[in-house]
Amino acid sequence: MSKFEEKVGKYIDAYKTKIGDDLDVDLLRKVTKGLGPSIYNRDAETVSAEKSEMERVVQNYLKKKLGLEGDDLLSSVEAVIEKYGKSERAKYRAIIYYMLCKHHGKEDVYN
């Protein structure tokens, strides 16, 4: 099994354990692939619940990657972080991005 597949497997397990909703494994795999080599860096692989980090997610993912606009984007990141569990230390970036993609209905960005 490749390192990439090991990471995807880890994210699938984490999602099922922490979130429990239906999971589109194909979309999660595409989101993970889009993150590139950052998934192999322990610090870059996760997202913190700090406001500055959430604002970076808005700028670098929601606006640049998904092409979203508006002032209420930070609230969607906060909602996803809340659903994931604010106290959870390892909030995997791939899962957060996957959840944001689903939340905003932007799955077509990965097709």
C-alpha cells in the first residue's frame, strides 16, 4: 500500500469515528490528492481552531480553490470545526476541506 493510500485510510477512519456521516470516499481521495505533499508534514496535515488558521482556510481554500466569495465564509469554517470537535487536537486538513467542499456544494471543483 502506498503512503498516499495509508493517509487516505487514516482520514477515512478518523472521519467515521469523529463525524459518522455518510462519506464520499472518492471525493475525500480527490481533496487529499489536491493537498499535495503537505499531507506528509505533521504540522501542515492538521488545522487548528485558532482564528488566524481559520482565516487562512477561508483565503487559501474557500476563496482560491473553491472560488467562493462573501463575508460569511469564516462562519462555515467555524461550523465545520465545531462539528469535527474543537477540542480534537488532530483535525485533519483533508477532512476539514472535504467537509467544507460538501457544505458549500462545490464537489464539481474536483471533477
